[in-house]
Amino acid sequence: MNAAAPARSGEALVTLHDIRKTYNAGLPTEAEVLHGISLQLAHGEFAALIGPSGSGKSTLLNVLGLLERASAGSYTLAGTPVQGLDDDGLTRMRRETLGFVFQFHHLLPAFSALENVTLPALARDGRITPAVRERGRSLLAAVGLAAAMERKPQQLSGGMQQRVAIARALVLQPALVLADEPTGNLDTASADEVFVLLRRMHAEVGTSFLIVTHDPRLAARCDRVVELIDGRVARDESQQVAPPAIPPAIPPAVPPAPQPAAASGAV
Ligand SMILES: Nc1ncnc2c1ncn2[C@@H]1O[C@H](COP(=O)(O)OP(=O)(O)O)[C@@H](O)[C@H]1O
Ligand SMILES: [Mg+2]
């Protein structure tokens, strides 16, 4: 697995400028829930988004994820000003650049873990190539599910299902993974496992992560914490965290690259 998006120094992966979101515009129930968010995310960041319930975290994630359009402001993703894109352009950009992990995994029950992981390729390319299937296998091994690839979601624990969802989010090598309370539905031990896994995939794959969490223990283990209160950024701080403990039993994520014949034996 190579880094999805090589770090380009000086160029942010995400730049939001004065983003506003109004629901029910023109109706008596009209409400602005994001009041001018300006924020940058660099390539390779691992950041938490925290804040009280109703503060706009999911709305902001939906705007970042190109699932909803901002009502005002500008958003540049991987160099592209997204407000200039039509709906097809947004869909393409979403499939090429972003991965998602939700609180509820949304795995399709009729499909195996491996099929679920490779489904995004079907949506993007209309087919699943052997290379994508191989990457799916490699990711499932990396999340500790080498022995469970053919199992259906209901044959997996909640934590395992969420690990499948993480592998699925990474299968198309997105530049940014957006995770909305990915551990919110798990017991403490499984939540810890999933979080360690997110950190490990970040270290191995090089994708940026923005993780909404209610859990201050998990936020404390992210490199940066952005706090929303009432639709505004109330705090945005970088922090030093200890490197994650890496469980030794999980097999390596990267299959050995084929060596060109001429290079064999060379260092
Ligand atoms: N589709 C919607 N229509 C109207 N209001 C919404 C919609 N989605 C969210 N809201 C409102 O926007 C505010 C922020 O919600 P949300 O982004 O879900 O917050 P959080 O994820 O931080 O709990 C809340 O007051 C919520 O009721
Ligand atoms: Mg939410």
C-alpha cells in the first residue's frame, strides 16, 4: 500500500474559508448551523473533531465529505474548488478522494467481508479488478481479519464489522478519511482496538484522517483537536501524543512488491 496522496509541502489537502450551512432556507424553520468555519487540513494529518451534541460536527463532516453543499463560503479539496463542481463532479471527487467510516458500519449483509471492502470499486469503476481484490485482502489482513474475509457481517463482532468498514474506507486509496463517531457504537475495549487500528492505518497508508468523537480519551490520542461549539470553531490545537501501541499479531499490510528481474540481488 502506498501513500494515497503524497504530501505536497505548502499545499493544504482541505481549505475551508468562512463556510456556512443553513437548513430549511426560506422556511419558518430556517436555521444556520455552521456560522463561518475556516479551517485547513494538511496532507497526512490525524485530527479529532469534538464538540457537544448539536454543535454541527456531522454537518461539517457532510460538507467536507461532499455529501452536502455549503450554503456559503469556499472549500478547496486537493486543489479543486468544490463549489464549482456539478453533482456528477462532486460524486467523482468524492469517490476519488474520500473514504468514510460511520458510527454504524453500513455493511451489506448479503456480501462477505471481502466483497464489502471491494464494493466501492464497483461504484467507481463498474468492476472489481484483481488488483482491487488483492488490495482488499491486504487491507483485511492489516486490520486483523485475514481469517474472516469470507464471513458475512452477521458472523462478525461489532468491532470486527467496524474494522471491515475501515478497510472499505481505504480500498480506493483516498487522500482523506472522514469518520463520524467510528467507535460510538462499541464497548470501551473494542473502541480502543478500532482507534489503535485507525492510528496504525494512518501510519502505514499515509491517508489523512478527521475523526468525530465524543470520547475525550480518544481525542487526547489525536495529533490535533478541533472543537466546535454552536457551529463555530472554539478551539484548534495541535498536541504531542505517544506513538500507538501496535499489536504484534497483525500481519503486515504491504505485500512484497514484485522485484524486477534485473534488480534481484541488488540492494
Ligand atoms: N437535515 C437537517 N435539517 C435541519 N436541521 C438539521 C439537519 N441536520 C442537522 N440539523 C441541525 O443542525 C444542528 C447540528 O447538527 P449536527 O451537525 O448533527 O450536530 P452534531 O453532529 O455535532 O451532533 C442541530 O441543531 C441539528 O438539529
Ligand atoms: Mg453527529
